[in-house]
Amino acid sequence: MDAIVEPRAEAPWHAGELALQRSVGAAEKLDLVGRLVIRDHLVDQHRAFFPELPFVVAGAVDPDGDAWATLIAGRPGFLSAPDETALRVSAPRDPSDPADAGLEDGDAVGLLGLQFETRRRNRLNGTVRRSGHEGFEVAVEDSFGNCPKYIRQRDARFVRDPETHAGVPSVWLGAQDDRARRIVERADTFFLATYADFEGGARQVDVSHRGGLPGFVRIGADGALTIPDLSGNRFFNSLGNVLTNGRAGLLFVDFETGDLLQMTGDAELILDGPEIAGFDGAERLLRVRPRRIALRPEASPLRWTERPDGVSPNLQRAARR
């Protein structure tokens, strides 16, 4: 376990996060928690964790201000921490990835390291440092661990060299496309990218894991996605960002085929009302109206196999009663 460190001088929360923390009576407690557990560097435990991973999830913002989530894969060791202030991502650029436009030198980025088999996950936010096409570093600004709730256990394997792109063209879809609908309706996992802007031009990007049983993400007649927010650490990193600027990017992974479905659009929170009661365990709802949807067939070189007993014991089905 990491040694106790001196708390940060100021809590790391912005206005959106604080508003939601206050709404559930957690702001006072989380003021101290945030100072202690959200660090401005990688602790030794996290520096050892990231190199074990065959992929990382990234959140980025393109020049139009749209948020995107993506998956970057490589043989274990493609992620490395040369020191406690930086994480190196050694992977070639993929021009078919809409998130790539937000990974230029100086851009804000969020990373999520997730180990499905152990349910470990660590998050960091920072700034891209890039000098070429074969990877980039992230200058760490915030780094912290997340609880293992709602993560389904899976085992990964490579089906091709991760340095080689699939070569299958990306397809831009409409909100009512049947292929996108099928992927969303059977998903038990997706990743959510959000961000907040501050005075002086600073930006913080976050990417997080969302899990449930198949059907926990519902698609409306207009193509809008409604997602339950279940009990968590109450940091409200993602939802606080949505409250601040109302943009979000979603990534759905087809774990059997390697297809990646990426969406970006406008997001809102539903904090009260009868609609919430229609989702078991939901404390509030997130609604996203996609404006752009990209399907990248076989984009991931990884395939995953579900463990028979891999459903999280904390998982509650967020489906209509």
C-alpha cells in the first residue's frame, strides 16, 4: 500500500464536481479525501501497474471541442513511467481514430488504465507531449485509483501485431443505424470521455468506465442514449464535467470482434424525477444525444473472453422494471 503523503494545499475539485458533491452531502468529506488521494504524480504502485497493461483508454477533445474516447493497444510495456511526473505511450498514430485529432502536443488528455481480470483501474489527467508519430508522453497533473465496482472480468489476447492497423475503413453512421444500435443494446461496458475548461485556458479531460448488464444503456426513439448513474465514489469527475460544459464522448468495444464504436455529442444530467425510478439502482441519469458516430471495424488488435463467474458482485441491472 502507498505511504501516506502530505495532502495537497487545495482540494482538486472544480465547480461542477463540487455542485454534485454538495447535492449528496459529501463535499465536506471529499475535500480532505481529494487532497489525500488525488496526487499530482504517479506513485510507485501506479508506475508498476501501467506497464502490465495491453491497452489504455484515452479521452481527448478535437479542435471542434468535441470529446472522444478511444482505446490504444500495445504489448505490455508499451506504457511506461520514466519518472513519477510522466507516462509514456509508445504506440503509432491511427488516422482512422477521430480521437487522434485531440492528441497533439500541448493538448489535454485523460487516461484510464484498466485490468479486466483483476478489476484494477487507475486514472490520470495531464497534458500531451509529442514530438513525432510513434507515441507521446503525458505530463501528469492528477493521478488516482478507482474502486473495482461494476467491472466484468475478461481475459485478453492479441489477434494481430498491435503496431499494425486493421486496414478496414471507418464508417460514419447515423443515430438510428442498426449496427450501432445492436452494439449499444448488448453492451455491458462503455467508456465515457468528458472535460472542463477553466479561466486562463486550462482544460481537464477525464475518461471513465461505466458498467452494467446488457441493456443498461437505453436508446430512445430519437437515438438519444440514457445511462443510469449508480452508487460510486461520489467524486463526480465525469458528471461534474457534463454539468460544466455538456459535451461527452462514448466508446463501446465489441470484445469478440474488436470493433470500436465511438460517439460524440451533447450530454445532460437528470438529477430528479420519475424517470430515474425506471432504472434499478440509479441515483441519477446521464443522457447523451450523439452528433457524430464512427464505427471502426476490427480496430482493436485485442479480443476478450468473458469469465463465467466474471460479473461484478456489486453489479445491479439498470433495466426497466
